[in-house]
Amino acid sequence: MSETSAEDVVATAAVAAAGWRRAGVAGAAIGVIAAGAAAGVAVERLTVGRGMRKKARLALDASGPYGSLRGMPGRAVADDGTELYYEVDEIDPGGGTSRAATRAGAAAGSGSRRRRLFGSKDPAPLTVVFSHGYCLGQDSWHFQRAALRGLVRTVHWDQRSHGRSERGRAQADGVPVGIDQLGRDLRAVIDAAAPEGPLVLVGHSMGGMTMMALADRYPELIRDRVAAVAFVGTSSGKLGEVNFGLPMAGVNAVRRVLPGVLKALGSQAELVERGRRATADLFAGLIKRYSFGSRDVDPAVARFAERLIESTPIDVVAEFYPAFTEHDKSGALPAFRDIPVLILAGDKDLVTPSSHSEAIADELPDAELVIVPDAGHLVMLEHPETVTDRLADLLVRIGAVPAQGG
């Protein structure tokens, strides 16, 4: 089995940069980033042959349990006709046996406890609605879903053009996607999957922005039905100022040209997807750098994150990107002031830095702010127990699950 030389590392970066150059004038700036990512995986490439790495990826894909949880499927219809896929995990009447039960208390599924929480007329149960981030899918909540399964009713959905949801119909007609549209999509999912009963909203990155857009458009829904919210690695605005851990000169150059580059790449989706497969190691390095903050991430978890991100077509990546620089929902945050709020972020998040979570906390002074050490953007995968414990605590605070010993 042949090993990969240092020259191969440089060649991979050169191939990637050449592909960017063909897409437009951004080749130099993007090529620098690509070369940096290649350097970041150089040690691995010098010691492990390409065939061995491919076999390792296939083995992880075959053996990893992540993303295997499924619930009762359903479809909501957005205001432009787009079908949005969701799944519901109902409360287990037997009580459930997950590890979260020992942290959050005994099982929340017994009829007597539900009556204590919701009264004696057996109304609709509380539902926790999970919204995922950009280039991900509902399975990115795998660990939290596994821990809460059976203890509380949950809804997991795929945002438009992601996962099992339909490609945005308005976007097929040339309408740009915006965060406001995602807020309306979330309302459609709630109306279909949880039309009655109290709600807890949990959102990561773009999912948190989606929740803000929901509050901006439907403040009465937040006031009347939302019992608590959790913002994970998200932002209320000013994403155009994020430097992604790069020198300012380089990031400014990238900002100027990246929208045009992505648009050009999106128009050549088939060619670009072949290129992504050919330079899988390079993009694995990029994904790891911008997803995680610690060095000892479980390889199966890292590979799971790669699969989630790789499954997002390049034209969808291009379609959504401009929405983030335009995103500003700080004015919607006061809608959450009268309910319990959890704000959680990784201290090494290069995509939505923890300072953005701190800015949200400034607007919501009664919120619980948690900055997780050695954590990057995908904190719920990198440090799942920390995120799950904080969510369980939030659910205990509002009485959705009983406290330990209760």
C-alpha cells in the first residue's frame, strides 16, 4: 500500500485551488485557505495511505450508530408549497430507560406525572422542537435525541433543501432564501406536528436564527405557547464581521468574492460534487477545523459530521450563504424575556463565535449562559453530555420532566 508524500499534500491543495479559480477570481484567497487545511491534515496523509483512509471512512460509515434514530414521520407544507420532513418521538408510557432519566429524574412518561404537570383533563403534552443548522440535518441532534427519547415528546425536522425535506420550491423559481422564510417554515412544522400544547424550542446555529425569525413574525406564539428556549452556537446578527479564525486581510478578500464563487460553483454542481469526492481528505480537514474545538474528537463522530455536511449539495450551500450576512434578529430577542432561556456555545467556535452568544445574553439578562471549554461549532456532537445535561436542567426547571427524586 503506497503512502502519500508531502508533495501530494501540496498537489491536493493546488487541485482544490485550481477548481476555485475556474469558478471565478477568488482562487488566490480561497486557495490560501485550502492550502492551510491541507497542511492541517499533512501528518495524517504522510503516514496513512489513501486506500487505508478510504477503508477507514467506509468502516466508520458501516459501524457508527450516529444518525440511526428514527421516529414517526410526517410532512408539513410551507407557504410556498415546499414539503418539510419531520419526525416525532412520543413519550414512552413505560417510562423510558435512557441515561437522561438518571440525570433529569425518573421517567416522565407515567400518566400520574403527566397529570401533575398538565392538569387532570389530559391536554396535549409539551413538545420539544429541535431545529438544526446550516448544511446539517435533524440527525445532528443524535445524542440529545437518544437521551431524551421516551421522556418527553420531541419533534425533529429537516430545514428546506436539507436532509429529507424537499428542495425549496420558491428557490427553484429564483427566489432567494432568507431567515424569515425559515421562521415561517418552522411555524408550518409546529402547526403540523404540535398544533396544541406547550413548546420548548431548541435551535443550533441556523436553527437558532430560525427561532428568532419565528418570534419576529409570530410573537403571539412565543407568548402563548413557548415555555422555554435553548440557543446553541447561534447568532442574532453581525455574521458579516466573523473572521473564521483567519487574518483580516485574507478574510476580507474572501468576503468580497465568496458569494460570487459559491454562485458559480452552484451552477456547476455536478462538476463540483465530483471534485469534492476527489479531494475528500482536504474537505475532511476543513470540516474538522470548523466543526470541533478539541483534538481528541471521536473519529466516528468526526466522520458523522463529515457525512452530514457532505450530503448538502453545493448549490444548496450557495443558495443559503447570502442569508447569513443579511441576518439581523436582535430586535426579536425581547420576545423571549419572560421565559426560561438557555444560551450555550463553544469557546472555540469559529463559525458563530461565543461572543455572539454573549450578545444574545446581553439582550436576555435572565438567561443561563454556558460557554463550553474546548468546544467548536458542533458542540452538541463534540460534548454531547454537557449539552444534554443543560437541556435536561432546562426541562426540569419548567416541569417538563421531574427533578431527580421527584
